[in-house]
Amino acid sequence: MKDLNIAIIQTSIFWEDKEKNLSMLKQKINDISASIDLIVLPETFTTGFAMKKVTDLAEPMNGKTVKWMQSIAAHTGAVICGSAMIVENGKYYNRLLWVEPNGNIESYDKRHLFRLAYEQNYFTPGDTQKVVELHGWKICLNVCYDLRFPVWCRNKD
């Protein structure tokens, strides 16, 4: 199994400003000088955790955020992942997007919504575990609070 070179970008987010966030993150990604296999972005990296405006901020899977991620993955040759507010069939999800350099997209909808912040009032919880593979590594996709539930997070493959 090959080592994975991972870049984790933890940064302040421009609240509800997709353009500024995408521009800032693109610059940070372009500043990475090492060879990287996987780029990990923050939860709701385009908007911040602006749940009360989910109907205004959520995008479909063919929206700007997904296209931006596909462009970054193709340009860097690395998988890029992070969660964004996605609308699908009239429901809103805090969806982790796993975007490969070839344009392939895998996704995982946050299962355990953070009740202390009333996340369940805005998002639909996911109901499917998702395991992806990168260079022989099996990676169980999760978003933030999901990690508090180790039985759910355990790789089963």
C-alpha cells in the first residue's frame, strides 16, 4: 500500500460568501508545493455553517461548487473533499463531496446532525455509509459530528 500525502486546509471562512471562499481556497491549494494525493477542506467550506440560509445557499450537484472541485482535482491531480450545502429532490444535505481528478464524484450525506445547533431543522440526515478507496487505502467518509459515533464510522469493507 502506497503512503498517502494529505493536505488539510483549516482556515477561517468568509461567512456566506462563496466567491471569496473559493478564491481564497484556490490560492491556498495553489500554494501547496508538495505532491499531494488528497486535499481535505472544512465542513461547509463555501458558506460557513449558515444553516438558516440553507434555502438560499444550497446548490444542486451540477452547481458551481461541484464544478469548482472538479476543476481543482483535475488541475492538481489530487482527490479533493469537503462538505457543502446541497439541495436534491427538495431536501437539503450537509454533503461531503469526494471529487477525483478524472471528474468522478462520490458523496456522503452527514448522518448525525448536531442537535445542539438545531442542524436537524435544516438538513436531512444521510442513511448510507460510504467507503472510498485511494491508493489501496479504504476511507470511510464522515462529516464532523459523525466521528462521535464510532460504530457508524467503522470501516466494514
